[in-house]
Amino acid sequence: MFKHLLRFKDNLALFDKENKIFYKDFFQKEKKFKKEFNSKKLVLIICENKIAVFYYYIIMHLLKSSIMLIDFKMQNSQIKEILKKYEPDFLVCNLKRKKNLKINFKLFDKLRNYCIFKNPIKKKTNINNKVSILMPTSGSMGSPKFVILSYENLQDNTKKICNYLNIVEKDITVTNMSLSYSYMLSVINSHISSGSSIFVTDKSILTREFWKDFKKYKITSFNGVPYAYKIIERLGINDLFNINVRYLTQAGGELDLKLKKKFTIKCNKKKIKFYCMYGQTEASPRISYLDPKLAIKKLGSIGKPLRNYKIKLLGKKNQFIVKSNKIGKLILFGKNVFLGYATCRKDLAKIFKPKLKLNTEDYGYKDKDGFFYLTSRAEKIAKIFGFRIDISQLEYKMKKAGFIIYCKEKNGYLKISYEKRYKKDLLIKKLSNFTNLDQSGFITNYVNKLPLNNNQKIDRNRL
């Protein structure tokens, strides 16, 4: 995916308020590391929005390493579990984190206070050459289950994104999400692949400093989950629509239709393109987009699949639906479909055959013009602030901790229902600890009696 980057050697690749990294810098470091990386290595990166993280990520790609990405909000106990199961050859994190993990990895390279640490124990398990990226399946919850993406998956999807967004060398984007989130990964890959620049910041979009820098450094695009656009509307920030911005993208869940319409109208007035997209980590990650020209006419649609991808709707009788406006399960066909899942290092040594078919577990329909609309998501999966949460896993963890709860996604938040009178502050704190989500992502719902269906099971539709 990045093999052609040398032609951008004099372009600015990464920058923050103090540092600049050019494309040629990646190749100088790659050359220095090449001897140590003469065979396939597994590299775990604990992702913060720091320039060193993105720098090492790109270098590891050039070295054809297999890269595991996890969020820095993940608790040390969860990271230790992943280290135990995957036994990475190298770890990228800051000095303080490495010290807190209490592991016997040796310093290999350093950029500011971020380092590459080498595992002194050589691993016997080889890694399949197809394995490029391992992405967590449950946001930041610390599950050892990872999505395995191949070089072909990433290259195919990235090329399509670059084409339909028309990303060019003069474009500049910003790191307002974590690299461990597949949406941000896609933004980084597409911009680096195009020879563009990335302004690296760890400032929240809630701060004036973020928007001051957004304008100062002439950012040309903003990519956000529904929660981000809710914040922008609430703050009334006009900096998002400054003269440098070419387009906005929205993914990571369904944006409220009124808000979507509001942003679309404002973008049209400012001659900014507003792309609403649909994707999944298992799809590397983008699946479809709605042409901004049709954003009002097809309001609420996830658009059509990217070029050479196909979406079919599977009916109740396991037959594909041909008629329009009939609800079915979305099945994706394309070269972006992942290789499989991993739960430990041994899973990376498997012989992988391209799947080319993904059951999204999402339901929807297609209109007479071929545009797709989502109606519901799989019952046990929620997307909160753009992060995918495994509801079954969370409920199980909370039960072990002494809290009997039932969860449901509602309007971009996780609604928590329960019969026993728990202390609200303690309940939310525990939920936040398990998911690493901000406490504002939860809505509590105490009820005298939880609703049951005809089978005497919890009726989540009535929670």
C-alpha cells in the first residue's frame, strides 16, 4: 500500500506544533531497521495521537510487519492479557506505559518519549505473510479477539477511498480519532497513500485550541462519528466551515436525520462536500458512500457500495431479495473482506484464503434506484461514539462484578436498564472502566420490573 511513497519524498507527511516529518524520513529509518526486521514480526502499538505513533506505524508498514493496534485508554491488565496471548516481537508505547506494564522488553528506538521496545524472547510461531493489520473487535474493551486484515484488503479499500474523495498531495487532515479505530486508520492510510499531510494533535474537538489549530494549519477535511457532529452543533463552531475545508465525512454509526440535513444544507451553501458513509472493521473498513449531490434527495441512505463491491440482501429463507423496499440482512462481496479473527498468536500462522463475502449482521433495504438504507443493527452490537461495543461481553463482565444489567443502543448512547437500586455513580464508573468509554456515553434506566417477551426472556425492544 505504501510502496510508492518515495515519489513523495520531499512532501511533508506528519507535523505537530513542534515537529515535522517528511516522507523521505520514513525510508531512512526503514533502512536502519531492515536488518532487525529481516523476517515477519508482530508489532503491538499502543495508540495515542502523538507524532511518534504515526511515524512508527508507517515505518512498520514499509518493513512489512504485522501491526496490532490498541487504544491507550485500555487498562494495563487488559494489555497484559493481549501481550500474553500474542507475544509480540516489538511494542510501541511511551516510557511511562512500559514501566507500568512491568515487562522485560528492551529499548530498540526512541522518538521523544515514545519508544520501540524489543521482546528479548524469540518466538517460534511464524506469521502468515498476508497478515498486515490486527484491529480490535470491541472498541477499547480489551478483548483478545482481533480482526485480521491483509495487504490486499487495505490496498483495495484505500485506493477506492482516495479515488472517490479525490485526495491529493496538497490535502491536510487532522487526528481527531484514535489510530486504533478503523475509521481513523482508513483516513491515515488514504492520506499517506496520496502523499498528503497529517496534522497530529491529541486535543479534543471540545476545546477551542483544536479549532484554532484547525484553522491555523489549513485543514482541508474533517472526519467524524455522529457524536462529533453533535458536539460541533452544540458548540456552534463555524471554524469547521472555513475556506480551506474541501469535504467532511461521517461514519461510525447513524447520524440523526435532522442533524444530517442541517450539515448537508450548510455544506451546500459553503460549497463543501458532505459524505455520509457506511463501513465495518471487517470490511477494511469502508463499504459504501452517498454522493453529496444526492444527500438531500436520498437523506438517510448509506448510498451505494464502492466500485467493484456488491451488497446483497438476504431474506428470512436464506434467499437473496430482488425486489426493492424489502428488508433483509446486508451481505457484502469484495476484496476488502477480512481474512478472519484471531484470539492468539497461533491464529496468525494459519493458511488464509480470501473470504470475499461478509455477513454484516446489519439489516436494511434497497430502494428502486439501488440506494441502500439501514433499519437495524445486530442486537448484541452497539456503536457508541464510533466504537463498537459487544453488549454480551459487557453484560457478562458487569454480572461478574455484581451488577445485573441489560444494555441497548439508543440515539448513539448505551442505555443501561436494571431492577436493583445500584448507586448510579458507581455503576457508570464500572461501565466506563470496562469499556474505556467516557461516562457521558451511558444513559441509566432504573425500572421496577424488566419487560419480558413471550419466552420469558428480556424484551430488549421495550427497554
